[in-house]
Amino acid sequence: MLTIINSFFIDLCILFTLFTISFLPFRNRPRLTPHSPLKARVLLGVQSAFIATILLGNALHLEGVLIDLRAIPITLAVLFGGWVSGGVAAVLFLIGRFFMITNGEYVGFYLAIATMVALVLPASLLRLKLDNTRSTLLVFTTIGAIVFGAAIYYTLPLDLFYPILLVYIVMSYVGACAAYRLLQELRRHFENVQHQQQLARTDALTGIANRRLLNEAMANLTVEAEEYALILVDIDHFKRVNDTYGHDVGDDVLRELGMLLVAESREDHLVGRFGGEEFLIIMPNAQKDEVSRLAESIREKVSTFPFETSAGTLHITVSLGACHSNDIEVDSVLKHADEALYHAKESGRNRFILAS
């Protein structure tokens, strides 16, 4: 009995280790479902087959059959990826099982085929009706236990059948539930990391890019774009808005201006809050005439736009300064855009100047 328990316990250790490692390629991808892209579901099937095949190396060799916890990765493949993942996992596992036949013992291989079909087929059909929940996994595990029990009943003497079946059932339920919890916790952890990374790159007030993300994007401009442009946008007399109506109203104006700039810009532009009431628009692969068209469009739109705030509707204007790359370093482009913005403010505000 101790030998049986030890073998299954090692299986569990292998499972948890390989599940953790194999999860890493999926950590930055959306949650896998039976409706995920085919490539992702096939990859899940391949990984599950690999884990199940590794378990064969620690399997109990009894009466020409190999006994292990292969059903856990196979059922989890069906649970997350549906019949595609389960089918791929089963087929690849059986190929691996075929190459482990020794001394002409084909009984175990035939049983492996029967158990894979009896496990994957009903589980895949049930997955069409059931959600990805722990209860569904328990149903799949029960199917696996029944299939396993039926398979070894005819191959093992009763003095081995009962202890192995008992340990297998206990280890299957414990292993399946623990593996499911492990994968769920890993998913939550990496989603939380992604969320924190997003917060670190997003302006808390406006919800658009912050200065850190803008600086990263500018650092990559010379690598990703042959030509580009930067537009600085500054709210005219913003201090007057804060002094007259309060900072809460000023925040309302900043939020609405941020959304307006995003709406006016193209999808490949990056709009962010550069600091205070100043915004920056990064335009990769932009020509000079595009810069002028966008900046003038923004200036005119803002001057007539009704900014809805807690103090009522306000009207503001902005000044803009821009610079096209013209084969100069990004620091110089930003400096020239800032100088152009300064001249726009000094020459009367509600103006756009393109640095020459």
C-alpha cells in the first residue's frame, strides 16, 4: 500500500510542477475556453499530452498495464479547451504510450485506447453543456474513476484491485481539485500583475497614458517609425478655471479633454497626460501635413466643445506646439515642440505652431 501511495504522491508532485511551468505561455493571454482561437486550444492539448506522457515514467507497472494519474491533465484539457484540446491530448498521449510498449505487452496499450475514448468522448460532450467550474471537473473526475476502475478490474487480481482503486480515487479527486485551484490562482495572480502594470502606465485622473508610458513610447520611436511627430497640448488659463470653480471642476475638464483628444486622434496615435494641464500626442509614421491637420482640428474642436462639469458647461481653448522628426533625435523633437507651444502661448493662445 505504501508503494502505491508513494507512486501516486510523486505523480501529484509532477503534476503541480508541470502545470505551473506549462501555464507560463498562457499567462498574458485571455482565459482559455472552447471558443478560444484554435491555435491556443491545440497548444493546450499538446501541453496536456506532454504532462500525461511524463507521468508514464512514474507509472506503476502491474500485469502489463501502466497505472498513473494521466486522467487529470486530460480532463483539465477538456475543461478549459473543449473537445479540441482533449482530442489532441488523447491522440498525442496514445502515440507516446505506443512507444512505451515492452515485451510485446499490448494489453496495456489497448486499455489506454479504450480509457482515452471512454474519458474524452463523454467529457467533451458534457463540456458543451457545462461551464468551466469545479463541479464540472468533479463530474469529469468521476467519469475518469469509473473508466479506470472498469479497465483494471479485468487485469488485476482483487487483492491489488481494491487498494489501487481506493488510492486512485482519493488521489484523483485531491489532485484534480488542487490542480484546478492552482491554475485558478495562477490566473488571478498574473491578471493582478497585468492590472498593476496597467495602473503604473495609466494616468489615474484621465484614464489615458501617463508620462511613464509616453516616455517609453518615445524611446521606441526611432526603432519603430521612420518618421514621427509630437504634439503638445496645453489648456489656456487653466489656473483661472481652478481658482474660479475649484480643482474638482478642473479635474472634470482634464478628463473630458483627454477623451476628446483620444477621439480626435487615430488608433495608432498615443495620447497621454504629460503633466498638469499638458497633454502629449505621439504620432508614429506621420507626415508634416498630417500633424497640422490634426492639431488644427483639435484646436477648433476644443474651442467650440461644451465641457460638462459639476459647475455647469464650460468653454476653454488650448494652445498646441508640434515638431516633426526630420531626422533629429526624439529629445530634440520634444524640445522643439515645447518651444513651439511656448510661442503659441506667448502670441495670444488658442493657436497652433509647428516648429520648423
